[in-house]
Amino acid sequence: MNIPKSSLNLWPIGNCQVSGLIDETGGLVWGCVPRVDGDPIFCSLLNGERQDRGVWRFELEGQVSSEQQYERNSAVLTTRLTAKDGSALEIVDFCPRFERSGRMYRPVAFVRIVRHLAGSPRMRVRLAPMRGHGAEIAPTTNGTNHIRYIVGPQAIRLSTNAPVGYVLEQRTFRVERDLHFFLGPDEPFAGNVTQDVENMLRETLRYWQVWVRGLATPMEWQSAVIRAAITLKLCQHEETGAIVAALTTSIPESPGSERNWDYRYCWIRDSYYTVQALNGLGALDVLEKYLGYLRNIVDNAAGGQVQPLYSVMGVAELDESVATSLSGYRGMGPVRIGNAAYTQVQHDAYGQIVLPTVQAFIDDRLLRRADDRDFRSLESVGEMAWQMHDQPDAGLWEFRTMQQIHTYSSVMSWAACDRLANVAERLGREDRRAFWRERAEKIRATIETRAWNEEAGHYASSFEGEILDASLLQMVELRFVKADDPRFQATFAAIEKDLRRGEHMLRYAHEDDFGTPETAFNICTFWLIEALHLAGRDEEARELFETMLGHRTPSGLLSEDLDFTTDELWGNFPQTYSLVGIINCASLLSAKWSTVR
């Protein structure tokens, strides 16, 4: 079998506890336990040329083709492998998720079914989980129908009706019946593995299809939105409600750039845009859990201080290290574990906390509405927004060696004060409404004076600055200016001239800590699409949106970055920002359902 080199042609599976990425020939090449930020026991995606380690693959002898698709409206993947002689297998991949005994069953488990389709297929099971971030292959013990893999302080257990000896010795054998594999907790598999796994498949498939049935999708681009919505849900750690920026670490933003970051954490900067998408979809189960996570962050914020990112458990310290045993994506290290950005000062975080949390004060659908106590807690974050609105920070793009007073951070501080005034009015707190409205107006005056570059004729990315960045496009979305404001129109024109590269948008064009950016940032292209729509250039916006959809992987997803010369995807995958961009732009641009009646 010809093993493909690592690429982002990957298909996510998961159950909001664990997740895995399946490559184009059905290999499980990335998966962490006991949760998304845990030890990657399946890590061949980042193991360079060592594709035989940290992988779970069914190798069909004489394979010549592979076809993949998700079962409709689900996170259940099927892969059909065909051999030269016409023999064929089907692999069904999923992580169990369904209601059982009054609660959601979502174990730390990966389930795989191999079905005989045609001929006399012969295959080898290559199952080689690792431990210690790729340091060594996990030792094993085994019984008659199971294998234990000691991946750390605890083991995981494979229960199967396949010949255990063939699996252990990775021997090729003929497949004459359906084979079932349950890799999960180290405990005896109670019941019949064949019947129980088939039942898990039916229940999991039903769960996802019923969940999708409740989404409020736009009329156009429904399949794209549904796939993005399912994957966004897979990025949530249900226990706490956190939504991670991506399921991977250290996929470089561009070849050999060393812009390799661990994105398996919850960035506060994502929260506003994520809540927008969830609200538009009506995905209230995901939304309500996420708002609960944000409330916990606010409660734990000492003196209202909010840092840029947290673990899915709300842990603040995310010390960064390098997994030296892993050579990296296509050998392009380093592979980073943890993210030192948690130590950075990013003042936009205050607005990013306030804006989505406001939803809980006004949304009658929620089981848990926010109240006066929540408002008092949120005011401490607003106080920090006020104090820091004209202070330097690392900015939205997390510059590691330079600080400025970033316009986007200041606009977010304005938005925090503005929305707190709105909430105070809703709660009947006239004194607090006037208090926060006055602060919002003072911040506005500062921005208009110090972020506007009179000589250049546009807003700049920093106070008293000259350069541009794509975050300035968000001034309309955040309601700081209207789309027809002459200052914004001039800024939009300057951004297009300076940062647009045909179908793509850069974050910025100037040199940073790692040199000049070589790829476009996908969320910025979606911001461009939104700005085109708001400027009345709908036809152009729709064409560009269709182009972006054309850049998706066969699984219907996008990573963080895109090479604007080769159109190859780079950066961590799947990227929450990009998923949200698909959902929000489709909702904005789609024709209304009423047009088909």
C-alpha cells in the first residue's frame, strides 16, 4: 500500500470528548486522549517520514483507490478501499455519542468497523499508538479478544472480533466478514462487541441527524453550513463548554516558517464570532454551554483581568514546550505543546468576553438567563477595558516581540463599554447606563483622534500609526462606524489596495517576529466578503464566497491559512475561525427562504 504524505486532506470524527482526524486512505493519523489537549497517541500527522508510528490504518493489499464521504448530516465517516483485483472494503469511523441512562454517552473511544464489500480482500491492521508525545510506541498486553495499550498512567483497551494475533503481529489476512473494533477505556467490554458496536453506530448516526434537523440553516449553501456546524460542535469540549481554535497543534502557517502553534485551546478572541455563528444557527445546546464557560472565566478573572486563551478546563497556565520526538508536519518542526501566548497582554479580550456574554441577558430561549449578579461580575471586565483602551498590547495577531496601542483592541474596549450600557438599560439601571455610555463616548473620541491618519486618509492599525491590518474591516461589524461612513470607505479602499491578493486577504503585509507573512489568513478573507456585502458589492461578495468554498478540503473544511500563490491550505485544522466564516457569510449572503415559496 502506498501511504500518502501528510496533508490537510483530513476528515474529523469526534464526540465532544475526544476527536480524531482520518486521512484520505482511512488512516487515523491524529487523536489525543483523554481530551483534545491531551497526549496525541495517534500522531503520525506530525511524525514526518515515520508514517508507521502513531497511526491506526487498515492496509488493503493491492489497493488502487479510495473514496470517502460522511453519512448524511453526521460525523460518521465511510471510506471505501478498492484493490487492483476488484476486492473492496469499507471502513466506518465514528466516536460514540448518544443519550444513554439519562445522560450523554461520549466515552474516550474510537470505533471502527471494517465491512467486506467485494472479492477476497486481504488486509493488515497497523495499530501503533504512542505515548509521551511521540516518545515511544505504547507497550501492550493482551487477552483472547482484547489488547491493552499502555499509553500513559492509564491504558486503553481494544475490544474486537478480529483475530487478535493478526492485529498484534500486523499480519496480512483475508477479510471474509465484518470486523468491529472498539478502542476505549481499559475495562472489559460488557456485551457482544459486534451487536453493541452496530447499535452504537445506529444511535450515533441518529443523534447527529436529529441535531442537524434543529439547525436554522440559510437557504443557500446548506451542505457547507451543516458540515461547518457539525465540525464546530466537534471543537467543543462538552464537559466545560469550551470551544478550541483547532483540533491540532503545529501545522505551520507556511512552509518552513516555524509559525507552528498549539491551537487546542480556547481563545477569547474567537468568542464574539463564534457566538454570532451559533446564534445564527440556533445551536442553543452548544451556545449555552459556551456562555457558561465564558461566565466561569469572568468569575475567575482576578480584578477583571482576562488573558488571551485558556485550556478547555479553564486553566490559565499553558506553559509552552517542544515535543522533540516528533519531527513535525512533513518534517517541518517544531511541534509545540502549550502556548506561551497566554502570558501576552491582549486588550481586545475584554470586549471579546463582554460582547458574547451580553447574549445571556436578552435571549429568552436560554435555560439560564443572566441577572444582576452576572452584570456586576461583567462590569469588572468592563473596568479593565476602560483602563486599557489606550495602552499598548500584543494585539489580535499576537506579536511576540513588539507592542503598540492597537486600534482593534481599542474598538473592542469601546464595544465592551457600549454593550454594558445597553445591558444596564435593559436591567433598568439608569445610573450604570449613563456611566458606561460616557466611557464609551470617551473611548470613541480617543480612537477618532489617534487612530485616524490624516495624511494617509485612513484609520491605521495602531494609534499614531501608518500601516493597515485586516481587523479594521471589523469596525462596521462591531457597530463603531456605519458602512457608508466616509472614513471607513477610505479605509476599506486602502486595505483592499494594500492587503488584498486577488481572491485572498492578508492579516497584514508588514514584517513581524518571523518575517513577512507568506499566506493569507482565511478569516480575513471572510471579513472581506462581509465588507463587500456591506458596501453594496453583493455580486462580488458572492463570487468570492463561492471561491472560498472551492478551497475547502474534500471533507468540506478549511484550515487557518491559504497560500495565495499555490492555493494550498496551511495552518491548524479544522480552524474554528474559518468554520465561523463559512457559517456567518452564508447567512449574510443567502437568499431568504421566502423567495422559494
